[in-house]
Amino acid sequence: MKHKKLFWTAMAAAAMVPVLYYTRSTAPSGAKPVTSFDKQKYLGKWYEIARLDYYFEQNLDNVTATYSLNEDGTIRVDNKGFDVLKNKWKESIGKAKFADDPSVGKLKVSFFGPFYAGYNVIAIDEHYQYALVAGRNLDYLWLLSRETTMPERVSKSFLQKASALGYQVKNLIWVKHDQ
């Protein structure tokens, strides 16, 4: 009986490993989330200017993310994009919450129940018009703007910062906004 209990305890612990791994809100080494982060200023619509491509955003252009407050204090995340291969719009609704101190741009975002991923605002201008967002590792990076374009001086600065952190900026997908 004691061995059975030990076996099931070990199985339960092993099952938790993936859950704990995918709910971490980490950032790549050296990527520091901004401090004095203002959630209210960050809310609203952002246009994705560039990204490192990953499964959920493959073949998408005209990508936007709109952030608004939920009643429970979390942030509603409404991501939309146009799938150029399927010729239709795609939308995902999720939620974000601060990983620690709400004055630090370190959040975690979930689109799938208890599974959260790191969302780290690692650069933002003083007027909250342009943002550089890092995921939990070097596979996730976004350049965001309040408009469908970004000044070259801002994108250059963001690309230099991302490159210094180890991101392969040559692999960025530059998003079209034509619809």
C-alpha cells in the first residue's frame, strides 16, 4: 500500500512539471521589463509591426492586439489577424495579469486556461506609442505601434536592443497592414 501511494504521488508530481514550465512568466537572459510601467497608458489598440513567427500567427497580416480591463482587474487580450492563405480573419481572446509588481512591465498571458506565457515589455517610449515585447525565450518577440507604421529610428533602436539580447532579428516577419 505504501508503494502505491508513493507511486501515485510521484506520478502527480511528474504531471505538474509541464504545467509549471508553461505557466512561468520568464524573460530571456538580460531582457529587463520596463519599470514605472503604466497599465492605463498601455491599454488600447496596438498594431503588430514585426514578430518572430510562431505557430499561432503563421500566415497572418493586419495583426492587432487590443488590451482592456476585465472586471476582476486582469487585462483582456483580443488578438486579431487576417490569414492570407485561408482568406479570413482569425481572433484569439485571452487574459493577462502582472507576474509581480504592477509597475513593472512583466506580465503573463493565457489563451488556454491555466497555461500562461511570459509577456515582457522591455522597451516603450514615454508616450506609449511604440513597444518592444519579449516572450519567455528568444523565440518570441514583437514590435508594436499605435499606428500601422513605426518610425525607422524607433525600429532601429528596438532591433539593436533585441539583437544585443540574442534575438535573430533577420528572422522577423514584417507585418502588412492593408485591410
